[in-house]
Amino acid sequence: MTPERSKANHPRLRSLLEQRGLRVTVRRLAVLQALGASRRPLSHGELADELVTTGMDRATVYRNLMVLAEAKLLLRTRMPDGIFRFELLRQGGRAHKLHPYLVCTECGQVRCLPRQAVSVKPGLGDVLEVQLRGRCLACLQG
């Protein structure tokens, strides 16, 4: 895909980069597009495996993840396995809400749960993140 075509196909993503004062590049657009299309947070390795077909190497994917996370376009969350997962901060008038995650103890997949899936009682302090460990539906169904 040519840079001109890629930029034209992603006006919202291009606008996000420009709003943060970042240069619009084909690689940044590809990272944002892949994370935006995913229904779950992705690790650097998962994203690099997905983007290898575009000619991006693992180091390039990592550098772009760090730049985009630092610009607050991505949410970077450390999971119990010690691996960071990334997800696109959803825009469009709604601020991205922190939400709980399910980390499957069988397959290792990480899933976003609805915010209302977990209730945290006041008085616990400033809870920034909730991660539940258990088996996902796919593993339960076998």
C-alpha cells in the first residue's frame, strides 16, 4: 500500500496523529489500524506477527508502540504474565474508560470485560486496574 493511499483510507487515525503533533507515517497508521480492529489488547509480539506481512520488523513495531503510548493514543497495561498489552484509546466524544480484563489461565489470551462486570467498593484507595484470572469461554467450551 502506498503512503498516499494509506493516509487517505484512515482520515480518523491520521487526525489522531496530527492532533498529538506526530508525523503521519504508514507504519504508525498500520499499528493504529491493527489495534483499532482488534477486540482485545495485543502484545508487542502478537502485533509484530500480524504486521510482518506489511514489511515491518519487530523493532519498528516496538518503537511505534512506545511513541503512540507516550502520546496517549494507546493504553499500555502490564498483565500478570509480565507482558504489556496495548489497545487503542477509543475516541469520538467519549473518554476511554478504564475497564477490567480477563486473563485466561489456559490459553493466555487477554480479553476486555465490560466496565460493569466488576464493582469496586469505595474506600479501597485509587484502583487503576482490575485483572481477573480464569478460563475464557472458548477454553471452557473446549
